Amino acid sequence: MNTVLCKDCKHSNHSIWDNLSVFPKLYECRHPSNFIPGVKSLITGKVTKGTYESCATARVSRGICGPQGNLWTPRKSKHLFLLLKRV
């Protein structure tokens, strides 16, 4: 079976600043099931912004995407055949 890469997924996103930094690129998985809602501070009453887990965390977690890339969808049409092979 062909391995799907997070960088080719429609839901992955990374910042332009990641290209300029010394650290490796960290892709975020922007799939709706991967969203972590913000929490309200009991002291100040402010609500923090919600975040998304990284693609690496989503691939390790069996509940979100898993090692097989269950939620993977192609970003470009050239990867469409890879999706059809997986079905």
C-alpha cells in the first residue's frame, strides 16, 4: 500500500515563518475533528483561542488520523489516483 504524506493532504497547513526558521516545518492538521476548542480562564474570564494539533500528533493518535492516514484527502488533483487506490 502506498504511504500518504501529510504535506500532500488538503487539511495540512504550515506557516511561511516555518520556512524561515531553523526548526523543521510543523504542519498543522486543520481537519474539523482535530480542533481543540479554547478554554475559559477562571481567573480573568478570557477565552483562549482554539488550536489544531500538529500532523505528527494526528498521525500518531489512533483516534484522529492514525498511521494509515484515514482522514487524508488529496490537496492537488495529481494525488487523486493515490486516494482511489486506497479505497
